[in-house]
Amino acid sequence: MSEEDSVESSFEEFETVYVRRRKLLPWWIKVFCWIFMFTGLMGVVCLIVALFGVKPALSMYGFETNEPFSLIGMMVIFIFILKGVAAFFLWFEKDLAIKIGRIDALIGIVLCCASMFILPFFQDGFNISLRLELALLIPYLIKLNKIQGKWEV
């Protein structure tokens, strides 16, 4: 092997092009990243103010409560914080971002379906409502699945 060949092969090792992971995200996911980073922070604030007796109104995916330390209240706060973590990881291009985002999307889809088809049986009056969140959760999950390969390179 000549000296010229060894120099060329060493340059080939450094020719990898770094693509920002954030550029893989469409504009609407970028917008929701900022919204959900804020709501994740508000979820933590809700926990703190609830310790002082304040009872904020909490609602997500059709689950509503004014009791932060009830089962539904803790679930809603957990969802806010999970969405905030997923948004933070996506925005700051963390390695686990796609996995956490997919978990977030799947939990959201399951909870939306539960609030549409199971929750009406436990409420006064039988009202089935369509959750519009599904119109964004499903494309979000599909997009995360599509970019997973490029994200993890």
C-alpha cells in the first residue's frame, strides 16, 4: 500500500456528514415540541401548587379532574410530564427521543380510544365523543417510525 492510498483511506473515515436530527422533524412537530415543553413544565408546577392546597383544573385526552392527587389527576399530570420529556428529547436531539416519543404517542392513542369508547360507560349519560387528538397522534407516530432509522445513525 502506497503512502497516497493510506492518506486517502484516512480521509474517507472523516468524510461523514453530520445532519442535525432536528431537521428530520416536520414543522408541526417542532411547534408542538415547544407547546409540550411548556405543558410539561406546567405539569410539574401543578404538582407543586397542589402541595399547598391549590386544585388546578386538569384535562387531557378526555380525562378531567380538579383533584391533582387522584388517580385521574396523577395520570393527567404524568401525561403532561411525559409529553414534556418527549418534546425536550426531540428538540435537543437526544438518542432516546424517538423511543420516548413513540411511547408517548402510543399511550396517547390508547388513552384517547379509552376516553372515547370506555369512559362513556362510567359517566352519567352515554355520550361518545370523537377525540381530535387522534388526528395528530397517529401522524406523529407514523412520522417517528419513518425517521427512526435516520435518527439513530
